Amino acid sequence: MYSKLQKRTHTLLQPAKFGDSKSRSFDNLLHGLIFLNLIAVTLDSVPSLRAGYSVYFDYFEIFSVVVFSADFLARLWTAPLEYTKKQKSSFTARLKYILSFGGIIDLLSILPFYLQALFPGADLRVLRALRLLRVLKLSSYNSALNDLSQAILEERKSFYAALYIFLVVFVVASSLIYYAEHQVHPTAFSSIPDAMYWALITLTTVGYGDITPVTAMGKMIAALAAISGVIVMALLTGIVATSFAAHMNQKKLFFEAQVREALKDGKIDSDEHRFLDELRRHFGMSKQQAEKLIKEVRDNNS
């Protein structure tokens, strides 16, 4: 049903599987191009650099758009391999990709260039900032981001409960501060939705200080809101940190199990060493961490 080239292209476009060095090399090249784009977009905003090196910036942008456009079209071509199980046709599978988070990011990363080409006289400078969204293309490749999202997913009930508490405190604080400060601060606290800005800044402990309560009741509400914000934010942070640590510990245990398997004969040969090193990089572990674990397993076995 699908050609060999289409299947291989799909494999290359996905995050590299364990042991696929060619796919990993392709991922690294794409990562490098994305980082160079971030640097180029940032430096392009400096007037003196833009005036002196505009030609180089433009050439690099054209090259990047060609690569990212080819990447988008290739993902569109291979989308049925990823979505056909859930969709009834290739068209709906490709539409599913376009409407997915990754598809939207892929499209937005090239859209500003084509819009400026189609409407050269229009002032579309604000769209150039959308090129920075290319960094989000890394989210599908970065194992750390995947680990974090997986950690949140595993503790979603606790996470949702903490978010619910934050929402309740947020609405209550906004309402109370509105009734307490509306008469003396008719501009800043003209309505409860306007008061939500102050509540959000206070609960997240940012505290810009641009809007401050002046009544005794308002100050009391602000103090309680600040304390509640610290507690809720600490709760959210604790849930994510604990789950993330547990998720990383599972990887550590799996790596230890593979080391024990390799040390059954008392030594680690070259093939086993390459396997463990590839596994280490796949899990995002440092060489020091891996060597320490291997040493601990060796000491326990001796």
C-alpha cells in the first residue's frame, strides 16, 4: 500500500528510534538549522546588523524556508502512515496532520515568508516574529519535553486538582478585590474581569506593583491572595517535580537492568558497550551518570 521510500521518509521525519543512526543524524541536522534560525532572527532585529548583512540574512531565510517547506510537504505526504489507523482516507489523515499541533507549527514556520512574497507592499513585519515559532518544532524531538509531558500526564489527576484550586482562588480573589477597591480604584478595578489581571499577577507571585490596593480590606485580601498563590504554585511545582523525578528514575532502573544483563558474563564487550552508550544517549544521561551506574552494578556483583 505504501512505497518503501514513503515508509523510510516517515521514519526519518519521526524522532530517531533506538539504534537508527541515520535518522538520528537527520534529527541533529534539523535541530542545528532550527537553532541557527533563532540566532538569525534575533540578530536580524538589530538595525546595524540588518543594514550591513541583510543579503546574508535573506539568503539564509530562503534556504531555511526551502528546507522547512520540503519538511512540511514530506510530512504531509507520509501523514497517512501515522494517521490512517484512526482516519478513513489519506485525505483525512493529511488534514489531521495539518490541524495537529505539529502541523500548525510546521505551517506557521514557513507562512510569513510566503505571505510577504505574495503581498510585497503590505506591512507584514509583525509576521516575521512568527519565525521564532520554529523552536517549537523541537518539541517533537526533545526527549526532555516528552518526559515532562509524560510526567504531567501520569499525575494528571493531582495536577488538575491543583489547577482547580488555583482557579477557585483566582476567581474569589478577583471578586473580593473588586468589591473592596472599586470605589477608590475605579480605573484599575472597573470590573471583575479587570481585577483578574491583578489577581493573576499576585497569585503567581510576580507582583509588578503597577496596581496596588489602598484600602485596609484590599490589603488584607492581597496578603491572603499572595499566601494562597505561594501555596498553590508550590503544590503544582511539587507535583510536576515529583512525577518527573519518578519518570527519570524508571529510565535509570531500566539502564541498570541492561547493565546487569551485560555483566552476566563478568565483562562488557564492545557490542554491549556500544548498546549501552546508545541507550545512555537515548535516555539523555551523561557519561558520568552512566559510568557511575555501571561501577555500582559491578561492585554489587563482585
